[in-house]
Amino acid sequence: MKKRWITICLALIFALTPSSAGFLDITDRTLAQNASILDALGIMQGIGNDQFDPAGSLTRAQFCKIAVTAMGVSDVSAYKNFTIFPDVKNTHWAAAYVNAAVRHPDLRERAVIRGYVDGTFGPDRAVNYGEVCTMLLRMLGYTEEDVGLFWPADYIAKAEELGLTDGVSISDAKAVVKRSDAATMLVNVLTVPVKDSQDAVLLDGLVSEKVDGCILLATSDTNNLFADSEALFYEDGVISGIPRQTVGTLDSAMIGVYGTMLLKDGAVAGIVPDKNSRVEVYEVISVSASEIQTSTQTIRPAENAHIYVDSVGASVGTFGELWSSIQPGDTLRVYFDATGAQQLMAVLSNARPHAVSFMYHV
């Protein structure tokens, strides 16, 4: 697998007011994106009152529910009226998910989560890093023959090799996995190809359509012309000016994200960032018809370069047309696709506060 590295982008972003959408106890931009996507897909929800509890842990029962749902099984009603493990009675809230993980025809061969040698399941035990890495690999179809005999070391090494642990910094196999780290690893596993496949991912079974090359430009939190369940997107070189329907109000942490739009029953559930692309972020100092002076360098866009300025309206223009609408103090984002070709420049109204932006290379 190609080596991954992160290059800090060229400018700090000013702290902006966070949106009311999303989880109120999350301040990290990337975690907010991950939690919002998982919530919209019905995989991992908060704990109530707009709280996600990022520092909390997950039990084996909770992770079983998450894993079953992430593998595309949403209806487990046929598995709720019997008992497989003595400590997971059919009256237990997670009984249907635990039983489905063992007996559902689409899941049983992968044996994502198993009981203990004494026949119990341990539904209330917190899951640790080694267990989570193991379960994620099984979700992708990997077995002991693929990974190795030494548990959990071989499983952790394989998970790291596949990128399942990107974004987390846990070194102890026995460390309890925080909900924040679990959310990061779950989004990773949804977008990594399943075993023996170049393209098929678990995400395919959870959405009705995926649209690559999209940027979320505005929601009702940044444009009062949109309803709460509407948002404006740049899609494959075009901004139609017509908002798309969304699954609730998209978290403002997704504003400015360049990646794959996820559609669930025709409504947008979120955007998964494309790590093969890059986004450069600059603080604008001054602007003229020929250049943009930023805090770190001078940018000289082509006159016909595509640009979106949120304050102007819901359409894309050229730099020659809109340069005078860019103001000192604005945050300018410049988007490049996986080939390095510039796609769009954008001045957007709002995003969750965060210290720095990154460019990701794979």
C-alpha cells in the first residue's frame, strides 16, 4: 500500500461560529464530519440531547449493532425472539443484532463478533483496540488465514496496512476505544475495498447513489434562502443553483469538503472526503484583477478560473467576473482533483472552528 503522509496546508483558518446542526460536544472538524455521516446512515448515533460523547466507550453489544448496520443489514426483526448467548436474553435491547451477527445469511460466514469460550457474549464489556481492528477486518471478509495466527498483533498490523486506523493514535491493543476513534475507524472501513475487490466497498450497500467530485458549498445555516433540509453543491464542474434535498441539516463541518456525495433514498446524507485530492486554504490579504495576496503567497488565477463566492449568490463565475467580491480577511479554498488539476476556488461563509487545514496525499 502506498505510503501516506500529511502536508500542513499553507494557512491558518480563522475560528468561525459553529452551526447548530450536528453534535454540540464535538469541536474537531474531521470528527464532526465522520459522526454526522454515521448518524445520517443510521450506523452510529449520539447519546441524546445533541451529544455524541466522543470520549466515551462502546460496549460489545453497541459495536455489534454498529457492525451489523454498517454491513447493510437494517431489518433484524426476525432475530429478536430467541436466545443464542445466555447473557443476551431475547429481551436484551441488542439481542436481535447479536443474533443476526451469528445467524444472518449475509453475516454468519464472516463471524464479525463472536462469543467467549465459556459460551457467553459479554454484551456490556467495553471493546478494546485489538477487538475493534479484528472486527473491522472481518467485516471486510478477512480471516485468520489472510491475517496471521498472532492475535491481536497481526490484526492490528493488517488494519494499519489497509488504512483502517488512519486518524487514530492508539498503540495499546488492550486500550478501550473511545467513541471518537471508533467513528473514525468506521468511516475508514466503509471506504476501503472489501477483500479480493478493487472497487466494492461496504458503503455501496448503505446508499442509493454516490457522486464523486462534489463540494458542499452552503446549507440553511449559511444561506437563508435554503430550507433546513437543503444544501448547495458543486458537482463535477457545475453549480446548478438549485439546492439538493438532504437528510436533515448537514453539519457545517462538511461545508468546504471535497469528495464523494452520499445519497440515501434521493437525499444527501453527507460527503466523504477524497484523500486522493487536495484542498489548499489561504487567508486573503488583498485582491486585484490580476492576483490574490494571501498571508503566505501571491496567487495569480487565470481570468476564466472557476470561483464561487458565497456572498454573491448560488452560482459559479470566473475570477475575472467575481474578483472584486473577495474581501480581505476571507478564507479562500483552492480545490484540486486526484490528477492535480484545479477544479474550483471558493470563498465560503461558515465552517466549524479548527486550527489548521491539511492536504492529504495517498
